[in-house]
Amino acid sequence: MKRLYKLHVKHTLPLFPGAFSFHMDDVIRIVEDLERLNPELEILDAVELLRSAGHYDSAYLRHLLGDGTRSDRKPAPSELSQDQTHFISSLLNHKVSGAREGGVVLTPDGTSVAVAPLLVGIEAGLKRKMLALESVDVLYAASLAKHLALSFVGHHRRQNSERLGPDGCWDDVKTPRVFTLMGDPSPVTDALINGALDGVILGDQLSKEGKPPVLSALLKRYYQYRVEAAVGSSPGLQSRFRRRNFAALVSMPVLQEQTVKSLILYQELSSLPPLKDIGGIVREGLQDFQQRFLDCPPVIPRCMWGAQPYRGTPTNLTLPLSFLYIHHTHQPAQPCTSFSQCAANMRSMQRFHQEDRGWDDIGYSFVAGSDGYLYEGRGWQWQGAHTRGHNSKGYGVSFIGDFTSVLPDASTLALVRDSFTKCAVQGARLVPSFTVHGHRQVVKGTSCPGDALYSDVMTWKHFKEVRAPERTPF
């Protein structure tokens, strides 16, 4: 007879929802409570208990991961309050209702993740060897592949207008409770994809470790890291590197195979008729996925850093553009290494540009923090105020910090030099033969983007020399 943990409900905290916000920090606190009450609780036990508490189950998941019971598990008095159980249940019930998305949390780096694919990815990684299936890799099938396949099929059948996305905005970044999507939803929103990528990355790591850490330690290491100002380019096991780490982990042919096989398995288990041209539908969808979530850099939208509205009516750019102008902020002088720091810097710069200079908005198109993210300024469509006389011709991207004598770290440079430019060309926002200039080249009287950064920019593939005209800086 199999012996199971049972979640005993008790009243120890104020009633949900007031006790918790939808922040990863609160999720980690609940996991820590569970581990504190049960010191011998292993990570697999914790994940299975949380999934059980959230009633997150299906025939598909049972086929991949088993029924969540293990005969070798010792019973222990696992305790969660009624409020904690209710909270976990809401987190594992991912759904989109109108413009609102549920089952997602804000992470310390400013991005949002769906909790369900994150947890099943961790569970699948822990069970990857013991439950190896011939047809699919349980890690990809449980966390990501089936979700992608169903969205691609739905788009093919015109059941959903979008294949992927969108991102969204929280009502409050300190105590997030309502997450509102920024466009027409697909079944695989940005938050669901983020959670699935994290689940695959962590699950793969766990499948290779001899003795895994407890769940709270794993989540802390991945989401609550501290970035030092002089961080190197090595992509550690941190959420800010999810796109890079996932791209390094799996090839597109493998993901194509796993997505097709996961869809076939789902159809068989659901007694659904087979679909013609699955390969073509998935291949086309994965091309979109690769461009948007692997080739393009992650961007923190305006709503997340607390942007004030544009004053007046923005002028739309005529795309594609031919130039990219590189800046540094000079002030703030120090690179920002966290979401809270970078968001505060963005608000400060927008305030200076609007109040002191009288501009309609922050001048830059995008701004690069040293936290692993680009921050949306005027974005892809609106003409900026970054390079006088040239604002209609190119994007202005600025690095936060004074880079007169030092360089941004290697990963931040690559974010703009490689990811941003590739994304812009693929999205027909920059012409393939675009030119890179430093601000000082086209506007007289400025040393922007700083001597050190400018020396590096001169080595970029699309850099070209030009004589600066007699103009005042802006």
C-alpha cells in the first residue's frame, strides 16, 4: 500500500487574498513554511504536494509523470494553512479571462512567470531518468511542448488570432494582484512561456545533479540572486538569462520533434482525431517562437518601470530604419543591476527629459540596464529625441551608466550589439545593411557614449565612420 503525504489545513495566516500578493517572494515563503514544518521534505515531495494542493492534474500529466505517489516516501505531517492552500490553488490554475491573466507571479527581475509549467518542469526533471518514455522527453512534453503545439494548432484553425504572447502589466510592482495583458491573448502568453522555459532549465539541471537542493533554495538561487556591478558574461542559473540558457540547451530540430510528438500523444490520450500537416504547423509556429523568445532580447515594458504618459501625440517612425545611434546616460553614472534600480533610473530620466528639457517623453528608444534587460523607452514605433537631426532615421539605444573610462559588462554589450540588432533586422525595423554610429559622430559637442564605450562600438560589425556636423548636443 502506498503511503502518502497529506496536506493538513490549519488557520495560521490572515485570509486569502489579503495575506499574499502574486509575487515570487510570497511563493518562496510558502515553500519555506512547508519545509520548516517538515525538515526531511525532499524537493520532489514538495513539488508533488504543491501540485496536489493546487489540483493541477490531467490524464496527460499522469501519463508523463505518474500519479504523484511513491512507495518509498516517508509520511510526514505536511501543513499548509487554508489561505496558503487557496493561494497555491489559484497559482496553478493558469487562465486568461478577457484581458486578465491568472496563475502568474511577478519575479524580482521584473518579468512574470506562470507557476504551473515551472513546477511541472522541476518535477519532470527530477523524474526524467526514472520515467523515461520512448515517445517523448517528459521534461519538454510536460512543461512547454504541448502548450506550444495547441496554440499553434488553434492559430492554424483561427481559434486564436495570435500564436504567442502577449506580455502584460501588474497593477502594483510592490504588491502585485492583477495582471492585465497588453494585447490579444494566445493560449501561450509571455508569462506562460517564461514559466515553461524556467521549468525546462531548472528541470534539466536537476536531472543531472546527484543531490538536489530543497525547493526553496532552488527558487531563491534562480529568482532572488544579486547582480554585482562588475558581473561577467557567464550565463549563470538565473532567471535573467532564461532566453540564453534555453537557447543553449535545446536545438530547434529537437524542439520541433518534441512539440510534434507531444501533440500526437495529447491527441491519443484525449481521443482526438489526428491532424494533417502537424509538422508544417509546428515548424511555422516555432520560427515565430525562436525569433520572439530566443533571438530577441527581453524587454521590460513601459508599464512595468512606471512610465508617465507621452505628452501630446507621438510621431510614428517609417520602418525599416537605416541607423542605430549608441548613447550612454552619463547620469545616472552607475550601472543599474536590479529591476528596482533600473526602473528608478528610467523614471528619473523620463522626469528630467519631460520636466527639465520640455520633451514629450524619455528621449531614448530603448535603454540597456546591467540587469540583463532592455527597458522600453519610446519603443519600436515612436520617433525619439535622442540624436538631434537624426531622430527620424534611426533608433537611439542608451546604456545606463557613465562609460567614459569603463565598459558595460560583456553580457550587456551583447544584449544590444547582438540580440537587439538581430531582432530589429528580423522584425523589419532595421534594414539588413543598417549603420551603427556613436552619438558623438553625428552631433557636435558631446563625448557620448563615453570614450571606453565608443572605442568598443567602433569594433561592431555595422559601425561606420562619419564626420560630425556643427550642431549642439542632444
